Amino acid sequence: MSTQLARISSLATKATARAWSARDVAWSQPIVLPDGIRPVVYVDLVSQLYHAELVALDALARMHAELTEPEARAFLATQIADEERHAQVYRAYLERVGDLRPIDPGLATSFDAARAWTGPAWALVVALNVMMEHEALHQQHKRIATLPCPLFKEINQRIAADESRHAGFGVLYLEHALPRVPAGEKADVIAWLRTLWARWHDANRGRYQAAGEEVLRLDAEELERRGRRVGATLASLGLGEDDRVLA
Ligand SMILES: [Fe+2]
Ligand SMILES: [Fe+2]
């Protein structure tokens, strides 16, 4: 067994030991909406996080069916349980702040590009566990730091701990699998990742532009920086030459 597979097995053990339940959340805490942000906009933000969890579950079902290593499949089973719990707590939070809002059309476009992938399943590990989990993690930390709702903070802290394990799995799995992947296959995956990133970038650029919504906004410079960070991770795994791989 490779070192990476052994480490994936211990991540799965850790996931099982640290699994929490929606009932563990202190739901009686007050809801605090950010100052100056219309409730509908706040509900929209949380709704998009909920929709993203469902997209993750779709991709995970495929990864669990198609990845062959038992250690990876055992970990993915824990991740599926985690993402189901995340969707459940976001939904429960949404019931307390307002109704679920529909998926943002720009985000839907990037999620559709992700769903359209019919190539090898390791590419889904890159898109979900490396690109989106690193990115989602960053956004969650940012919101924990900037949004005032103590209940939302608790939920996001619990979720961020899970997502950081998922991101860890992504790196380990790819270190294990990528050395055997032919260069042509890697190039196809990189081209697809660029499309995904460009759509994610466009979707975020147009959101939360009204006065007062700055706290929710990802500005162009920050998106650029995030793209370079994810690009550097990809390059360190052997996907692309340098941190401009997604540019
Ligand atoms: Fe999640
Ligand atoms: Fe995750």
C-alpha cells in the first residue's frame, strides 16, 4: 500500500471518530443578520452554500462508484455522510432565516460544466476536493470572520473542519494516482478545470454588487489571488507548470 493510501485510511478513521450530528448544533442561539444587508441577499448566500453541497454529493456518488482503491472508497463514504450533514444543517438554518432561494444562474452554469464531465473520475477529485474544497474553505473562514451570526459561525466552524479533511484527501489521493496518469489525459483534465474556474470566476464577479453588500463580495483581485493559490496546489501535484495553470 502506498504511504498516501495508508494516510487516507487514517483520515477515514479520524472522520468517523469526529463525526458530529445536526443535533449537536446549539440551535437556540440568536440569528443575527449582517448590518445593511437585505435579508433576501443573506438568504441567497446561504442558499448557494446549500446548493453547492448537493452538487458535491452528485460528484461524490460518481467518485465512489468509479475510484477503485478500497481506501479511497472508504474515505469517500465518510465524505458523503459529511456533505449530507452539511446540506441538512444549511437547510435547517435557512428555515430559521427565510425560504430556500433558487440556485444562482452563474453558479448553475459552472456546476453544469462540472456535471458534464465524462472523463476519468480522478478529475472529479481535483475539481471537488482540491479546487472547490480549498476555495470553499477559504470562503467559509472569511465568512466566519466577517459575519455576525453566532449560529452561522458555529455551523461554518463545524463544516470547515470537515472540508479541510476533504481537501487533505484530495491532495493525498492525487499524489497517489497522478504519477501513473499519461500526459495527454492530464492535459484534457487541465483544459476542463480551466473552464470550470473561468465559470466560477464569472459567477462570483457579478454577485453582491449593491452598496452595503461588500462583506459578501469577492472582488476581482481576490478571485485572481485565489486562482493562483489553487493553481500552485495543482502545479505541485504535477498538473500544469506553475501557479498560472488556471489563468
Ligand atoms: Fe460540505
Ligand atoms: Fe466537502
